Amino acid sequence: MISHPLYVNWMFLEKYTYPFEFSTVEMPYETYNGVNVRLRYVLKVTVTLGYAGSIIEYQDFVQLLSPPSINNSIKMEVGIEECLHIEFEYNKSKCDYWKDILSSSKN
């Protein structure tokens, strides 16, 4: 839990915005909402008032991680039994059609 006092002896007369940063908190997982489990990160803000108790506010937020870029090679074989046999081998599973060139060889 991270705690940070903001102001002492002030009144709610106008709207305030406070910048914050999670520099020491690790969030290694994406948020997930499934059938059996729910993983989420929650920001809890508590405003303590001397005369009227506390105001507590919860805010969910989502962390999306970028998927790893896996680009394995693909090998395919096509043919007619005892007549024709063709093998295709691509060095990448994802192609950028404007940058990549397909090449072939005959054996």
C-alpha cells in the first residue's frame, strides 16, 4: 500500500487534480475477467474528514501488455501420391507484403 498525504486543513471549494505515478508498484499481469477468476488493479482513494468521517473512492483500471512477436518459420508439403511432391518453406509466419519477397527453388 502506498500512502501520501496531500493537504492539511483545506476545504472542498473547488476541483483538485493530483498527479500520481506507480513507480514502485509492479503490475506484471494484464487485467482479466474470466468465469472462475478475476485479476484487476484497483486505485483506492480515501479522503479523511475530521468532522464527517471518510470518503472512499475505488477506480478500476486496465493494463494491457503487448503480445510477444513470435514469427516462426512454416513448412508445408503438397502433392499427389507417387507423382508430384512440392515443399514450401517460409522463414516467417507473418509477412509484410510491401517489404517481404517470396522466393522459390527447384530440386
